[in-house]
Amino acid sequence: MNAPSHAASEPHDHGSIAHTAPKSVLIAVFLALLVLTAATVMVTWIDLGPLNLIIAMAIATVKAGLVALFFMHLIYDHPFNGFVFLVALAFLAIFLSITLYDTMLYHYEIDNFERAQEAAGM
């Protein structure tokens, strides 16, 4: 007599797919995120003009990268997934740069139009 098969009722054995990061690494990343958050706040105290936004976005990108790499375990995953993440960040940077450039390019004209409207009493 054959033994009953429990393949349909038992979960599949995929081996060890979960990765646990050492507590020291997670604490170090957490402290780095706190320092970067403080740096983001400190950047707002200094008037650097348009550079304030660029620096704040750069810090936010580094923070997002740290979260994705360590808390989402992307650093321990297949290298292709890291490549896809970096390509996505690059495209995001390109699209945001184009949008910000367009906004800065026409901001002067919008200000002039608003001043003309105010001077005309409209």
C-alpha cells in the first residue's frame, strides 16, 4: 500500500528564502537614516536657492536606497533586481529633472504675467 501524498495540503519547500540581516546592520542603517533626516532639516536652515531642493532630493534618494537595500533585503537578492532598482531611480531622476527644468524655465514668465495682472487691476 502506498503512503498518502500530502503534496496538495503542505506548502512547498523552497529552502531558505528568507534572509535575516544582523541586528548591528539594521541599527547602523537606522542611525544613518536618522542622520540623513537631520541633514534634510538642516538644509532648510541654509538658503542655497535652487540647490536646496536638489540637495533635499539627493538625501531623500539615498534614504530610499538604504531602505530598499537593507530593510527590503534588496542587497541580498539577485543582482538583476538591484539593477532594475537603479534604472528605475535613474529614470525617476531624469523625469523629475525635466519637469523641474520646465518649471524653472517658465517661472519668470508666470511671475511677470501675475505682476501685469495686478498692475492692470484684474
